[in-house]
Amino acid sequence: MNIQVVIVVILFVAAAAYLGRNMYKTLFAKKGCGTNCKCGVDFSNVQPGKHK
């Protein structure tokens, strides 16, 4: 095989793996919160319409 063909095949496999990983992460996302999402913040004491 020519070295250029080997490089192209390696790049193609790397790109396919990258896209596959992103698709997997999108379709099978973890349940729950990510980092810094503030899901655990208690907003029960916040009064609507009171802005500074």
C-alpha cells in the first residue's frame, strides 16, 4: 500500500470513531445533571416579578 492511502484510511477511521462517539453520547446520555447546571438549587423562596 502507498503511504498516502494508509494515512487517508487512518484519518477516515479516526473521523468515523469521533462521529460514532458523539452520536453515542447524544443518544445514550447519562441521566441527571451535568456540571454546573444548578438543578439542586431551591427556588421556592424566589418571588416572581421582583427584579433589582
